[in-house]
Amino acid sequence: MGGISLTAFLFWEDLLYGRFWEGELRRQFLKGKSPGRICLPIVETSVGKALPAIKEANRLADLIELRLDYLREPELQPLLKVGEKPFIVTNRRKEEEGKYRGEEKKRLEILQQAVDLGVAYVDVEMRSKRSSLWELIKNKRGTRLVLSWHDFRGTPSPQTMRVLLRGMMRYGAEVIKIVTLARTFEDNLRILSLIPYAREKKQEIVAFGMGEKGKMSRIFAPLMGAAWTYASSDRKRTSAPGQLTAGELREIWERLR
């Protein structure tokens, strides 16, 4: 079960059923409908390796994240041609555990190229240079913006994260992504509590905890209304600590029915 003990799984299942997961989302899931969407990141270092990875992702995922920061020579057009699912194009900066090492202006210009090519989503960090961020927002056209914020040190208090969420909402992003490091199992509850809060404000959100102790939040986030969760094709191709494979995630969801 993805390295999760049965005892821990049952504990969190019971706790989350009682505290968060209720109403129409739960009823639809128990009827057999998918609990949410899986996004599979492509973390290959060359276009030649990324092409077959995208073809595999077409079969496993609902969305495909192109991590351009992993590519030594990013070429978007050939990659977009083989995709059958919506793309999220990301060019993660090094300050947020990304691989991009070039100029900030160039980093966001690559995302603008993705917008010009009509991708479904671009993911840009809240901590990006403000002038460049606003320029991208102004010119995003039909592409939906994922405004992301990562904390690799821990999980702030629910109150702090709510303030952060409200501040991020001012940018008008279609999806807000807040991801933290789970140092305790209780951190799962803190980060997951953002989902119903955002839904009350009619804001699409992606929220979960990273790390071994954050796996439960990755499982339950879509059940609570998160826009999607992330999974890998196999354990060698994870893009963040604690990431389950798509197969493991679907198996766990099936056991929850």
C-alpha cells in the first residue's frame, strides 16, 4: 500500500471521514466515480526520453506536468504533439527545489512560450519576480494559471496558511497550489483543512504535504475537493518526496470504496 502501514491507513481514513470528507464528494466516490484527477510529472532530462514518458503518462494520468527545468534543452512543440491529456507546464526555480539555473527573466519567458502554444495550464511560483509574474498573468490568454507556493521546512499553522491563500487569491489565479513538508501526521490535517476553506471561497486549490508523513494528504486531497494530486509512473521518477505511484494511488482509492 505504497509503504503505508495498514494501521496508519485505517486511522487516517477514520479521522478524515469524520472531520472532513462528507457530502456530495463522498457520495459520488462511493458510487464508483473517480475521486479526482492524477497529474503525472515528466522529469526526464532530454526530449528523446520525455517523449515515451509522455506516451506512458497518457495511459496513467488525467493531466501531465512538463517539468521543463529538468530538460537540458527544452523544446515544447514536439512534446506537446504526443500528449493526449491536458498539460501543466512548469519551469521550477532552484529556490523551490527546481532544476532551473538560468536568468529569472528567461525562466518566465519559457512559460510565456507555453502560453503562446496554448497549453492548458502554466505553474508559476508566488515568489517569482513580481513584474515578470504580472506580465505573465496579463498575457495568459486561454491558459489557466496555477500559482504555487512551497514550504520545504515544515507546515505553518492553519491561520497562517489561510492568510497566505487569501493573499494569493488577489492575483486571480484559476488554481492555487500550496504544498508544505509534513513533519508530523497532524500536519496532514493542517494542510488538508485549506481545501474546504478554499472551496467555500470558490477557489480551486491543490494542497498536500510532502515527505513520508505527508502521503496521507496526497491520497485524501482529491476526496476533499482538491483540483488534482500528483503521482509518478514508478518510484524512480518521483518529482517530490513522498510521492506515490499512479498505480498505488488508484489501488488505495479502490480499497476506500
